[in-house]
Amino acid sequence: MNQKNKRKMVVLFLAIVLLLTGCTTVLKTEDKKVVKNPETGQSLTENILCKPTNSKVEDLYEKNGVDLAALPKCSEFSVTSGGYEGLWTTFFVKPLAFIILFIQRFVGNAGLALIVTSIALRMILYPVTLKTAMQSELINKAKPELDRLEKKYENKNDQESIMKKSQEMTMIYKKYNINPISGCVYSLIQIPLFIAFLEAINRVPALFEGKFLGFQLGTTPSVGVFNNGQWWYLILAVIVGFTTYLSFSLNKTTVQSENDPMKNMTNIMTGMIVVMGLFMSSALNIYWITTNLFTIFQNLVVKRRREVL
């Protein structure tokens, strides 16, 4: 499967996920102004899954027409709370929110519960993501033969040459046990997990009201720095950028030519994610950092096993 088809698969899968997503809605006043927590500056979510734990936040919800009496306490939340709310919310968001809240009861902190949940999910998915990560190392091992193939068919664009090149490339992939489709697996897993964590964090007050290592979990670094003057929130965006770059670097293949426009994609993607990190909640940044660190660990394991491939 070529890169174009891979991208199409990822885009299609993302579109399906978004169609199934319950979508977090922002709490607004009657005159359509976004309601914000006066203490943290964060925008409040309207369709929360359980009651706020902060009395001032609770007042804001009641003042703007949210029926809190119909919601359970976050400490009493279960996967069946609120009944059926669509495929995505019922089978993905609610179970994830329940797991995080359940773990929080034992570890005593929402941020720590997010980290433990992230690691636990990655451990469950480890066999799948490990196989995906192995592909880049297999491609690196096949690089000399792939380079010779590229040189052999350089400037040959006729149909016969294209077919022969494709056949020979398939043989090389088979020789080194390379499965191009496996390269999509990581993206297909990451996308729904990221969206599920995003919704679980935004829709559970016990999570977005919590604190971890001095960071208010519902506050974005941009709000923390520019609205509240709390410069240390920039640390999250910096760590997200650094771990993302390192993760991409360890997972990249070396089969690109010097003129390949994808060569600088690592820097471009890292820059985009740093910008995203500024506008993601601290909780989501912590989740992203945790998964990056796990991926880095996984890729180091793969590199150690490279000599036996």
C-alpha cells in the first residue's frame, strides 16, 4: 500500500470516528457568550457526565440552565450513568471516564490517574503497536535493496517499468517480512484514543477541575500563560514538543531521498503539535506526553531487537 492510500485510510477512519463522536459542547449564556471558570479561565463544557465538585462552578452551571440534579456525583459515576447517549459516548467515552475515575479513587489524584490509565491502555495494545514499530526497522534493514531498486527504475515512467518496479518492491517487502498496511495501525489506534481522552477530560468535572504538579488540569497553557501569567504552563508545550520529536525521530525510516519533501515532516509535525499543545488542556498534554514516553521506550526496545530481525 502506497503513502497516498495510507493517508486515505487514515482520513476515512478519522471521518468515521468524528461522525460517531458525541462531541463536547461549550457552555454558553443566553446571549451566546462562552462561560468560563473565573478561577482558571477555562471554558466550561455544557454536556458534562457528572456533577462539578467546585461550588462556584456548580453555580455557573445552574445559572446557565444545566440540570445538575439529573447527574450523578463523579465519585458515583458508572458506565450506565445517563443511559444510552449514542454509540461513541456510550461505548468509548463513558467507559474511559469510568476507568480514570475508578483509578483516581486508589491513586488519589486525577492527573496521576490519567497517567496510569494511559500506560495501562498502551500495555494492552503493546503487541499491536510493537508490530507496527518493527516495520520501520525492517524497512531500514531493506534500505540498500530499496535504494538499488529506486536507482534501477529512475526516470522510467512507462507502464511496464512501473509494474516491474512494483513487483520487485513486493518481493523485497516479502523477503524482509515488511507489511505496509501495519504502518497505518498506530494512527488508527491513536486517533480514537486521543478523541476519547479529549471528551472524557472535557466532560468530567472531577478531571478538568483537578490539579497535578501545580497544573490545573482543565486549563490550557495559552490561558495559563497569557490570561493568568503562569509561565510554567509553557513547560507542558515544550515537553510535548521534545517527546514528540524524539518519538518521530526514533520511529522514522531512512529510505527517503535527499529531495523527498517528506524529509522535513518530522520538524513540521513537531511544530504543529507544539502549537496544538498550547491550546489543549493540561490534562490532554499530560496524556500526550505519557504516550510519547511509552512510544519512545517501545522504539528503543525495537532497536535493541533489530540485530535478530
